[in-house]
Amino acid sequence: MRVIGATATRAVCLAAALLFASHPASAEDEWLTSSSLIKSESQESTFERYDYVNPDAPKGGTLNSVALGTYDSFNPFIVRGTQAAGLNYFGGFLWDTLMQQSLTEPSTSYPLIAEAFKHPEDNSSATYRINPKARWHDGTPITAEDVVWSLNMLKKHSPQHTRYFSSVEEAVALSEREVEFRFDQAGNKELPHIMGDLPVLPKHWWEGTDAEGKKRDFTQPTLEPPLGSGPYMIESFTPGSEIVWKRVEDYWAADLPVHVGRYNFDRRRYTYIQDENAAWLAFTKGGLQDIRVENRSRRWATEYTFPAVKDGDVIKNEFPTGGAEPMQGFVLNTRRPKFQDRRIRQALTLAFNFEDMNRTLFFDSYTRTDSYFEGTELAATGLPEGRELEILKEFKDKLPPEVFTDAFKLPVYDNPQAERTYLREAIRLFSEAGWSIKGGKMTNDGTGQQFTIEFLGNSPTDEITTGPYMAALRKIGIDVSLRIIDPSQYVNRIRNFDFDAVASIFVNSLSPGNEQREYWGSKAADTPGTRNLAGVKNPIVDALVEKIIYAQDREELVAASRALDRVLLWNYYWVPQWHAPYVRIAYWDKFGMPEKQPEYAGVDLDSWWIDPEREKALSAKYRSQN
């Protein structure tokens, strides 16, 4: 299942006693107004609004933000073009989805365009009923035909949606307000649920003509502001340098439970800046960026000393997050022949000295990440046992023997001798793979070529986090370099898997499912734009992903997820980095906000609002200083 993006991507680790989603035999005749993959219907209660929001939050003001790089398209669903800030492949500000992922509960969705849905007991299909109030910004009703058209176009032209909705055989409009999704399989409990994530697009607009009378083409980038249905519309823009979103005053869904007390800013202005250092300077000056999510611990600890902080005009805050933590690490691109040997990838993992980096760079503020399901019951620990062991035994002859004999552990650089120990072991693994050090260079025994790695980055600050690792790799004769490119080039190269190694991050949900095909599936490895950055093509991984997708109960899902986690770890596709159990945010003191924020998401900036008096005081003070 998709998880909430950005920094607020944590899941609450619920007790194992919670039931895996199940519906009684009569479910095919019963319309459901919420969807959960964890809680049973008997555990669900009426949802009136998020309990943390201020339902009386005032509307108004402008939220200023910065975006890195540039943009050239308002179509976020295709590979071509760079999407503008405020858009993403699930709609962003502009397009609503059938349901909205909950910000307070994992694997739970509530009504948005769809007011209810139902499905048969065997989960072979799902029917969604559209809210009669649902409207496009031009006042036209959202219909079942829009839903059918959206699914067909996204499956055909969007790599993410091709994989995410791959099991949807067809969508059929049963009436103007009802659409049935028919699946190519039965027994997949996640499929009825994830259909709620479908962004719905206006068929009549995309099939129409622009101001010059030219027929619109969904397969191409566009700078014509599209017709939307969401809480904001594009008010103005300067291609590549600015975009301003305006709150839709007569937004049809403003009073729905998922939106009460949210989307309070009248405008959201994004100013494009070429690099991260310039964005930092913009924040310190004020006016271009009001809120900054800080992901650099050194800066958080040492650089928030500018006058506005000392005067109390910029506030620092840490918002605790829920149980699940992100997997962040260096991705090794196994499409490159040099990374296809597992021993090489293991050697590169052994050379990563987290402890020294945490002490010297991060002020001991991070914890090492050692699972793709960090902080949840889905993480593999110790030796496999029970149902997980039974699953792994099905592939015993094709798995590394350590999977069954050793608990997975990352190197721990806890004493002065550790570096020598781990680098010596890395050299040994390279030797087994056909490489040896000659003249101080790690050289291929057959070709005589030196082993090289180019790390890809998009900010000069990448040198800080990559530098110590590169220094360690040079000690074993590897020719390493860091190539910094502008954000637009970076996005295109990542989409096309044009890199040796790159730092990346993602969060798994507490109810993994179809999205695992895009993360790890063999088909996704060759599809540009998917999230299988490592290029994993492993039939055992494919089989374990299918076991997760077709798990019939929570126990089976947990066991299959642990098995997948263990196999991924022992294959060393990523060099794991670190995580912190909070979101660090600094903001200019112009905001009101609820007393608490959602633990699951960490923070919900859409629940904040602008305090006119504070904003006026700040503007007067800094205008006089400038």
C-alpha cells in the first residue's frame, strides 16, 4: 500500500492482535465508508474529522516555499518533463483521489471523491460510488467515466501506476456514479483498498482542445494549467522559476471529514532556487521560505544562529514520529555488471563506517537502519523461525546459507581496530569475486581495470555525507568520485537508472502489498521511472513479493514480509544509512497550529494557519531592517 510522502512518512506499529482486514460474506452487498487493511470492520468507528485539527482554523495568507531546480510541466504522470511543485503522481494539490490515505492511522483510507465502496468476499472486484457533490473546478460533475478514463490512461502512460494497478483487468462504469474495478485474480485483499488511491482526471478536459484549438495530448508535458478538482488551482506561474497556487474558495470537498481544519492557506507560492545552499540562505533571510524541514543534523545543531533565531522570530521544533522509520541508504545499481556479484555489494557495505560519521558529523543524533521495515513488526530479527522459516525453506537451495545460520548484522565500528578488520574482510570478498589490489588499485584479475564508483548527487552538501565513505573505499583501492548535477538532470538520470550509486530513501507501510512489485520486482527493474532503483531481478524476491500480496491473514503477511526483508538484506542491494525518530522543522513565527500533530504522519503542515498579527509584525520588522 502507498504510504504518505515527504518527511511525514512513518507508520504506527500496531499490536499484532489487530486483525488483518476481513469482511463478512455479506460485504458484497454492503457499502463501506472507510477502508482499512489492519482493522476489522468491528474496530472501525465513525470518522468525523482528524482529532488533532482545529476545526475553526482561520483561512488566509500566503505560505512561501522554495523548490530546487526548475520545472517544465504540469503533467506529473508521465516520464517526460519535470513536474511543478505542488504536483505528484497521486494528484498533489490539483487532483483528488477516490479516497484519502489517513494521516493518523496506517493502511486506512476515508472518502474523498468516492463516498463509499464495496467488494465481494473473494476480493475479485471493487465497486466505488462517487459523491454526488464531487465537481471539477469548472463546475462539471465528476463521473464514473472520468474514473474509467483515468485508470486506463494512467496504466498506459504512467510507470508508477502501471505497476501499482497492474492487477486491474478493467474498469467499467455501471452508472454515472458507480464504477466497478475487475481484477485479474481473486484473494488479493489489498486490491479493493488501493483503488482508493486512484487520482481522478477530467476526461472532457484532456480530450478537448487548448486556447489555440490544438487537441491536448496526455502523453506530453504541458504548461497549460490543467482542470482540477482539488483544494488548490494554479493562479500564476513563470516557467521554471515560480508557481503560485490559489485556494479554491468553493472547493466541493472543503467540508468533508478529511479536510476539516486543513488547507488553510489562501496561497502557496513556490520560488525555484538552483541549489540547496541558496535555499538555506533564502530561509535565513525570510520572505521566500516560511517553513524549512531540516534533514542535516550538523546544520540543525550549529547553524541556526542567525539573527532571526536569536530574536525568537524563527522557531525550531522536533515533531515525534510513529513506529515505522525510513530506509535510507546508498543504492547500488545492479544493472552495472560490477555490482552484480553479491560479494562485491557485501564488501561495499562492510566499508561503511556509520559510528564515526554519527559522532563526527551528526552529533550522535541518528540510529543505524538495519531493516527495510524499520521499527515495525515486519522487520526481520534474529534467526528465521516459525512461518517465516517455512517460507524461506521453499527457496533454501537458492539462498545464501547465512540466511538460515546467522542473524543479519551490519558492521559496527566501535573500536580503533574495527576499520582494519572490516576493510580486510572487504578485500577478501573482492578477491573471491576476482579482484585484487595491485599498485594500490583494486584491479580486475581478468581485465586489469580498476574498480570505480561514481556517486550521484544534486547538492554540494552531498559531499559531507558521501565524503567519509569515499575515503574508506579509496583505502581498499577503489577509484571513487562524486558527481554533483543540477536537480533536473538528477531527476532524469534517476528515472533512467543512469548512475552507479545514489543515496535514496523510502518508507514501507505496515501493510505492504502491490507497491512491492515496483520496489523490487524484476519487471520494474527495466521500466524507467519505477522505484526499483537497485535493479533487483531476483526470482526469489519476486516470489516473496507475491506471497505478501496474496497473504490471507495478518500472520502470513508478517511472515512473508520478514522473509522478504531478510532476503533483501542478505543480498546487500542497499548500503543502509540512518534514521531519527522525529521530524525537525524550523519556521518563521507567523503560524498558528494545533496543540498536537499526528504521530503517524509526524506533522501535518496543512493543519497550520497564518496568524495575521504575527505575520504583520514580522513583515514590519524585517521590512524596516531591509
